[in-house]
Amino acid sequence: MCDGYKHNKGVSIATNSFSVSDNELLINALNTKFGFSCWMVSDHGQPSIFIPKSDLKNLKNLIVPHMHKTLLYKIHL
């Protein structure tokens, strides 16, 4: 539950242990399957996935059912 963080007006997923091509694959899947409009950003020279503010409501709807109630504060619920 600690692999993401607020970034500007959206959130970033810390995928910096994945290669650029793996990040591109994940971004394509998120954008195609869930209708997101995310893209890759550089986090200290490593790739991360950025999800813009416009997609945050959809993201919350997808992840809340899978989160333990004691961790909901991490997404400001």
C-alpha cells in the first residue's frame, strides 16, 4: 500500500523497478482497460506512472473494494 504518492494534482505509482517498456505496457493496459489517461514520468531518473486528477475518482472506485479499511486514510477517505 505504499507504492504510490501524491504528485502535483494527481498520483504517481512507484514503478521505478520496472523497465521503461514494462511501464509502457502497464500504462497501455490502464488506459485501454480502465479508460485512464496516464503517462510515464521520471522519478529521480527512473520511470513511474502518473495518473492525473481527472482519473482519481475512477481509480478510487477500482481500488477501495480491495483495500483494508485501516488503510483508506492513504487515499484520503
